[in-house]
Amino acid sequence: MWPSASAQSLTRQAYSTFIPGTVAQDLVVSPKGSWVYIVGTTTSPGYPVTANAFDRTCGTDGDCNAFQGRFGIERRADVVLTVLDAAGQIQYSTFLGGAGTDDNPRLAIAPNGTLWIAGQTSSPTFENHPAAGCGGLFIARFAFTLDRIEQLQCISGPTLTDIALDSEGDLWLLAIASGPLQTRNALQPNHAGQLDMFLARIVPGEAAPRMATHIGGSGLDIPHALAVTPGGSIAVVGATNSQNFPVVRPLHPSLSTSVVNGDAVVLVLDRSGTFLQFSTYLGGSSDDAANGVAVDGAGNVYATGQTRSPDMLVTEGAAAGRCGSASGCFDGFVTKQDDVEIFQLGRSFACRRGCGDGLWWCRGEHGLPRHTDEPDQGEDQKSAGEPF
Ligand SMILES: [Ca+2]
Ligand SMILES: [Ca+2]
């Protein structure tokens, strides 16, 4: 039951403030929980940057590269990064971009405070960086102090949908590929047709992605979100109308619907990004899509999305076992998949987390099971702090 309007509020609004002149899109909180980092976009030359900003100029001319558009003067967006302290006061604010349109930013923060921003750019040069100007994704890793970018690279072509950091501090990018993209150490090196999912792993200090791959079949394969399990596996959700989407140990091995509609998809790759541990269609006879994904400490994968399929399978005793009403089905759904991680260790072992005990079971090349610790343990994290 929802609390009644007359119930006394148990929460206190610690702060609430405008961020003038920006469309805010994503935020993260510092590891100690007191600083908030917000990214958005602006076409306001007067966006209030702070004296300690990395870039105090919108675009390359201070006027967000204004031009005569169809309806008058138009400007090209820059990304803006704003940092609030524990009291909600703006301590840092900067432009980020170039002469073109720079937008769709996403944020991720590592336990040691390293801040990553990824987004879309059409700028010929991005923050004067020679490696940028790609007409695609930009990826920027900021120094802890936010006064310089320590790593800036771009990937030509894809459209960003989500990012996530793994326990080693590598950044995973999920994007849409509308044509063939450069791949590396790929699960699927080639574009399969129409739209594909595109997944890439960016390693600190490495100029090119460690791994970049297409994922999909001959139809529309649209990624929506990703998450990293504690074991380092990458869970991806989205939607597809491909009849040949790659499946592994699937719940539904084939498209449940006509190609006019689509099914949700849930897939899990190992930390190398080259081994598909699990991949399945999810859905029924009408249109379904998975939009969000989360993982828990045991590596279980949770997906949520929407469905128009009254025949979408639900588990026995489901909280809501029937979609919609007599007039039609259009509901959200949530699923939990366990036992999705199977690890390929070198050429010899495949491992999966045992049911309930949290340990890893590995099967050697002779089929002998081997009980083991975690297949990989992250390094101790550096102590977390605040940037200023
Ligand atoms: Ca710009
Ligand atoms: Ca495709």
C-alpha cells in the first residue's frame, strides 16, 4: 500500500537545486557518498562554469558554434559536467566538447574516484585531442582532480546506449551499430545486418579497445542496458527481431513472434567479452523488449522491460500471472535468471557458480569437476577520496 498523503514524511530533502541552462542526463555519487557528479548537455554560452573548469568555453568559439539555422540562430551542444558537494553547492562545472554537437553523455566512477564520461560527438576535434574527431563515441577518463583528461579516445560509428565499470576498472560500452564497425578480439567480428548491438571494453592506458564486437543477427538487434557481475561477467539486455540472434543455453531458442514485432533478449558474456555464457530470447507472440538490467552479489541477472504478449511465460506463483486485461496486454515484466555464468578459463576449464553455495565449479578438459575459489579476484582498491 502507498503511504497516504497525510502521513508524516519520514525523509528530509537534504537539498534541491537548479542547474541552469542544462539538460541533465546522468549522475554518479563519489565512493564516499558525499559528492555528486552530473552530466548533461547545453547550448547556453553563458552556462555557469567555475573558475577551476577544465574548459570554460562552449564549443570552440565561446558561443557554442552558433549558425544560421532554419528557424534562426541555432547552437551546437556541448557536454557539461557539474559537481556538487555534500551541501548541494556547485564546486565544479565545465564544458566538454568541440565545434560540433557533443551530447548523450553517461558517467561512471571507479572505487578509487576515477571518473569516466562517454558520449556522442560530431566535433572535428574533441577538446583538441588528436585522437578524437571520430564522428561517434567519445570516451574520456578524468584525473581525480578534474583538471585534465588522462585518456581520451573515440570509436567511429556507434550510438551509445549505456556504460558500466568492472571490478578491474575497465569501462564497458554498449552501443548501436548501424553498419560494419571496427572490431577486435571479437565474439562476432562482422556486422550481421540492419542494426546490431556493439560492445567494447576500454582499458585504462590502452589507446584502442581491448575488445570490440558486434552482437546480433540479420534483423534489428537493439541494446538497451548492461551491468557487470561481481565475477566480471557482462550482462546485456535489449530487443531483437532477428531470427538468427546468437543463443546459448536459451530459455527460448527462437524468436517467439513475427519479425514485425520483436522479443526481449538477455545475454551474459564472460569478462573477456569473447565467450557467450548465456543468451536467450524472452517474450511471446507480440512485441517485447528488455530495457534495464541489474545483477546481485551472486551473479544473478535481473531484467525488466515491457511486453504486449499475453502468452509470455511466467513462473509458477508469479506475483502477477496475467498480462493486462480483456482489452489487451501491455505490461512491464521482470525476470531473474540464475546460474548464468559459465567461465572459460584458458582452454582447459569451464566454470560456473554453484547453486546456493557461492563457490565456483569448474570442469576440466577431462570432464573432472573441480571446486575452486572465485576464478578471479580483483585487486585491492585504492583508498577512495574526494576530488577537491
Ligand atoms: Ca559542441
Ligand atoms: Ca542485426
